[in-house]
Amino acid sequence: MKLTANKITFFRIILVPPIIVFMFLKDVFTAAPIIALVIFLAAAATDAFDGKYARKTNTVSGFGKFLDPICDKIFAYGIMIAFIFIGTFYNEHMVVTYINMFSIITMLTREFAIAAIRQIAAIKNVVIGADLFGKIKTDLTFISFGFFIVALFDNGNATVATVINVFYWIGTAIFYAATVFSVLSGINYYIKNKESLKFD
């Protein structure tokens, strides 16, 4: 079976369920978050590899440009929902919890807005790919998730718990940065494609 960029992209979605399963198994056996992290890193690597592979094999397509951000959303928001159920975004400091919820709502609003823009553009046979701000947002989101997954690790050691707490706050800071780029991306999408939103 021939390897294609689109198959690599689909592979990212296939890895989402096992990542989530091992995240939820964190209280069943200690190594579960580590296994989840390894699978997560493999899935995240496909995000960088599929585009490069498409360009290298000269197989860049409109469908691929459409598929890649869709798979990114399934990957990112599937794991984000898992974090919400696990309680990653809830903090003893309520201000942090509120900021986390605001960040999630902001990202989701941006996704719905851009989906609407893409849908309108599609009616006019215009394919809109990901922009630079969107790619940075995606990369930062994935990096923050990596830190959050590490923060799920708990072997009962106080020193390890302190280090894990640092990972959690680093992940939180990166997640906030991703939120900022999410807003910038949404604005950029509108400015660059506002002509496609006009109907005759």
C-alpha cells in the first residue's frame, strides 16, 4: 500500500483514542501518562511530516490542504475534551480556572468562525488553507498538551510532584500563548478572505 501525505494525516486521528484511553488510566497504573505521551508525540510528529512529505513527493492537493486542519481540530479538541473531563483545566485558584475556560471558549469560537468562512469560500470554489498564525497556534497547543500529559504523572513522590507542578504551569502558559495566536489567526483569516465572504 503506497504511503501518501493524506494517509499520514489520517493516522493522526487514529492515534487519538489510545492517547485518551491511557490518559484516563493514569490512576490505574503509573506509567499510563508516559505511554500516552509517547503516542501523543508520534501523532504530533505526523503534523510536521505530512506537509513535508506532500511537497517532497509533489502531491500537494486542495483536498490535503482541507484535510490537514480538520484532522488537527479532531486531534486537538478530542484531547482537549479529555483534559476537561480529567480536570486539567480546573485549578484551586479559581481565577486560573476562569482564564482556562475563557481560553477554551475563545479557541472554539475561532474554530466555528473559520469553519463558516471556509464553508462560504467553498461555495465559490475557493479552498482556504491554514495560515501562519493558525499553524503557530496549533504547534503551541500541541506543545502545551505535551506538558499537560506529563503533569498527569503521579508516583506519590513529593519531589516528583513538585517537578510535575512546574510542567503544569509551563503547559498553562503555553496554552495561553496559543489562545493569543488563535485570536490573531481568526482576525488574519477574516482580513485575507473577506472578499470571498461577499455575495453578489
